[in-house]
Amino acid sequence: MRLIKPLLLVALCGTLALTSCVTPSQVNYLQDMRHGSQIELENKFQAKICPYDELDIYVFGPSGEEDLAKPFNISSKNIGSGGAQRGAYLVDVNGDIQFPVLGNIHVSGMTRLELQDNIKHRLESENLLNQAVIMVRFANFKIFFLGAEGGKSITITNERCTFLEALALCGDLSIYTSRNKIAVMREIDGKMVMRYLDPRSSSVFQDPFFMLQQNDFIITQNYNTSTTRQEARNFVSMWATTAMSTITLVLTIINLIKK
């Protein structure tokens, strides 16, 4: 009897603890992936320029003729303690920017590399600046989070961010956040488009929204209470049955030893 009471107490405590737990199937990532799994990704993904984007564009002249590039650079202002130079162009509602000397340039739908080539081509074809080096960067590549985790934003410095990277950068999700219905919302051609992604499955890699665009929203929500309770009851029932079977086996062995 001295041994029976501790065993029953352990089983009872374990059962009570499990009732407050979320099951692993609800929170574990990429559950169907195995050692050595290989899934092809879109490695050549490049963000597209959209209205209201901010772009840093710099024009450099050939060595020894740097002053020739000055007319093609807007006045920069110092930012930060390091005195880094920034010259941001705001893409207007029509997807255009006003560029020095060249005037209006339609940039919406281009990648930054395409815009670099476009500016370089125009400078050379119009005999304005030969052998120019153009550098274009996004100044506002941010991802926004709303929902169960609260509101926050993260700035992406390398202009390439996957859905899983964004979850990691925001500090991951609470165990009480539903994984099967994480929304990614994006503006496409003047319409807000939403898709639901599930990071528990490797199929998330094939979703067209897996590669995030600048200004995407990730929206989370808590688990459905009734569903969560049912899954928790099933989980508890399984482990309670295992615990009781183990206790029964131990008691049987003890009785055999006593005999």
C-alpha cells in the first residue's frame, strides 16, 4: 500500500497537468518532413516595386568622373549616428517616380534589378552618362503582425523573407496560437488578397505566399476553444490509459514478488 498511493498520486498529477497542455500535433512545425527531405524553393524570388514603396536610388559615375553623376542623385540627408547617406524616392499612386534629369519613370511591377538596368540603359542611350553604376534598394521592406500575438512590425534588410523566417523574427508564436489558419494578407492590383498558411505541413513551401512581399500582413488567432478541448481530452485519455496500464503492471509484478 505504501507504493500504491505514490503511484496513484503521480498518475493523478500527470492527468491534471495534461488537461492544461496543447497537443504536439497542434504546435509542431513541418511534422511530415523526415531526415534528408528535400523541397525545391523559388531561389530567384525578387520583390516587386509597388505604389507607396520607398526606394533608395544612387547613381555612380566611372572612376575619375564621379562628379558627372551628381545631377542624377537627389539631395541626401544624414540619418543615424553613423552618418549613413539616404536618398529615398516615394513611388506614387500610379507607380511612378520623378527622377532627376530623366523625369517620370514608371517603376511599379519592376524588381530593383530591372529598375537598375532601366536607369542605366536610359542614361547611356540618351548620352547622359556612360559606364554608370546604379544601386537600388527598398527603404521600407517591412512585415506586419496582427492578432493573437499583438501588433508589431519587423524590417527586412536583405529584401528576401520567407513565411517561416518572419515567424522566427517576430519571436515565434504562442502555443495557444492556431497554426492551421495563419493568414497572410497582401495588396495585389488594388485588391487585398488573403491566403491561409499552415507551418505544420511541408506544403507551406509550395504556397505562392510563402515568399513574403514588402508590407505583407501576417494575422494570427487563438485556437477554437471547443476543438482544442476535444483534442486535449483525446490526448489526456491516451496518456491516462497508458499511465494506468503501467501502474497495473507494476502492482502485478509487486504482488508476484511478495508471493
